[in-house]
Amino acid sequence: MDKARVKKSRILVASLIAALALLLPGVKNAYASGTCMCSACATEIPQHHLEIQENISDSFDEHEDWIVNTWWEENILPAMHLFAEQLTVAGELQVEGVGMMLDAKHQLETQRLFQTLSAQAHKDYHPSEGMCTFGTTVRALASSERRSNLAQTTLAQRMMQRQTLGGMGLSSNSGDSDIASRLQRFIQVYCDPADNAKGLVNLCQTNAEPGRRNIDVDYTRNIETRLTLDLDFAPTPPAPAAGTGAAEETPDEEDVFALSANLFAHSVPSLIPPTKLANADPESNRIMLNNVERYMDLRSIFAKRSVAQNSFAALVSMRAAGDPSSAPFTKAVIRELGVADDEEINALLGDNPSYFAQMEVLTKKLYQNPLFYTELIDKPVNIERKGAALQAIGLMQDRDLYNSLLRSEAVLSVLLETMLVREQEKAASALGGLAPGDAQ
């Protein structure tokens, strides 16, 4: 303790002693009467007081020293140090145990999360067999479409070349050469002895293939009921011993050309001698203007006819032979439908299924298999993938419908323009016959 507190304690003890002294009977009476009982009291009592006071002060000092040094510093404080140290160590051990438990908890949760995500990834990124069917069936569809576009362009140019007597075609000499070549082909290939009340027996050749009889005038058998036609107008690489890469005309190509000749421009225009169109004399050219105008009228007819021919060429070209790489997968879909005979499958789809045949499988045949619906009991992600594939196929089909509507619109526009030609000529004649004053 500090000195101020010790002094204060001593004063307090002296005050207590004085109070006790006053309470003693003899001392109290002596103090009250102002006299002492004996002469020694006057000296002994204060001395005793001082001794008692010093004794008490010493006892308090000793007690204070014992409390501070012995009881506190030597016993309590070291014990508390040890107690605090033990509590600290025990607390650290407990915290370490709790930390280990938390570490183990987080580690297990992390492992569980990784395992959950891994299982989810294996589940989500494992496509079903039905999804693979879409991917393999649509294989090379773009290449088949490109072949279809090439066939459309080639067929349209061939029909235009025939009616314009262009190039080195069969009609390049005259309309007579066109009829003669077509008649020869009819007798050899398409003639049916039963036609004309069996009056074509002497005209038809007996070695003609029965399946191709009258197919040059039968659009249904020639085009509509066929998913694939053996049409391939792509250049063929020349063989090592061959001089050119030109391929021979296939029966389907021959049949389509014959049908197109019967549908459009059955009678090709006659050949106009070049001398009747123009020569070196400008004055004679003015006289020949009528022939030139007639030829321009023919070209107008060719242009209008080409719109209808383009629709025919588009319908035929969609059935042109497609990319061979898609054939095994497209035929596998038909085989799963129960058609086990390969010859029957080839008769249905062709050796190399066309763009039209592939779209037929993708938009119709694929969903006639019950397995398609049982595979819908699948992972949600695979269902979404199939939905996206169906939307993509639907967009391709919508695009084909859009192109078909454009062709129909062009045909209707030309038909309407043709129907209005006479009315336009009447209006032009009436306007041309007006006098200058009649315009007002």
C-alpha cells in the first residue's frame, strides 16, 4: 500500500482507541470530573495508548506485508498465473479442436460440392442417343442443299437453252430437230403399246423398259412420288484413261428433261435466218424491224415462261442426289422404323438421299419411331437440346416454305401481268389516238 493510505489507517486506529478510552468507566469519570484516580494514571494511560497504537500499527503493517507479499505475491498471484496459463492452454486446445472440426467441415463440404458438380456435369454433358440421331441425320445437309441449288440452276438453263435454240442443244438447228430427237426418244424409251387403243404396237419398240413407259408425261411417277432423283450435274473428275470428265446422262436426268420438254415450250420457235434480222445496209435494217420486234416478243414469252420453269426446276432439284456421307445415317433411321430390306430403303431414299429426302426424314420419319418419345424420359438438359434441334429444323423448313412462297408470288405476278397485257395495249392505243387538244 502507499504511505497516504497507511497514514490514513493509523489516524483511523487512533480515533478508535480514543473512542474506546472514553467509553471505559474510570476514564470516562476522570475526564468528566477533571481529576485522575492516581498520579500514575496521567502518565501510564497515554503511554499505554501509544503502545497500543504502535502495536496495532505494527500488526496492521505485518498483516499488510503478509497480505501483499505472502498471501498475494507468493501464493495467490502465482496460482492465478498458473490458472490463467492453464485456461489459456486449455482454451487454445479447445479452439484448435473447433478449428480442426471447422476445417474438416469445410473440406467435406467442398468435396461434396465438387462431387455434386462433377456428377451434374457428367449428367448434363452426356448426350443421349436420340440427340446423336439429330446430329448424324442432319450431317452434310448443307452440302446436299448446295447440290440442289446447282441442279436447279443447271435445269433452268437447260430449259432456257432449248427454247432459245442456244448452244449445241438438240433444238439448236430448228424446231424440227427438237421434235425429231424427242420422237426418237419416245419410241425407244417412253412409248406404251397399250396407248391409243393399242394403236402404238407398230410404233413402240419392244425392248423399252416397262417402268419408264409414259413417265415423260407422268409428273406423279416422275417427280412427286420420288424422294431422290439420280440427278448430279456436278463436274465429274476425268478417269485416268478418259479424255474428258463428262458423265453420261442418267435415266432420271433423261426422264426429267423429257417431262420438262412436254410441260414447257413443247413447240420451240422456228429458226429466224440471220439475214432477216440485220445486215450491213442500215436502210435494209429498218425494213427488217418487224422481224426483230417479233423476236423480242418471243424473248418476252421466254422470260415469263422462265418464272414457271424455275418453280419446276426447284421442285426437281430438291430431289437431286445429295452428299454420299449422309446416306448411312439417313437410311439407319428408316431401318429402325422396321424396313429391313436395303433394296427397299434404296428405292425409298435413293443411293444418296437428296436434300428433300433428308428433310423428309428430319421433319416426319424421325417422329414415327416410338423410340423418339420414350427417349424423352431423359435428362432435362438433353430435352432442351432436342428442343433446340427441333427449332432449328423448323427454321429450315420455314425457310423452304418462304422460298416456295416467293416462287408462287413471282408466278402469280407474271400471270397477272399477262392477263393485263391486252388491256394495257388498248389503253396505249387510245392514248396514242388522242389529238393534242383532246388531252385537255
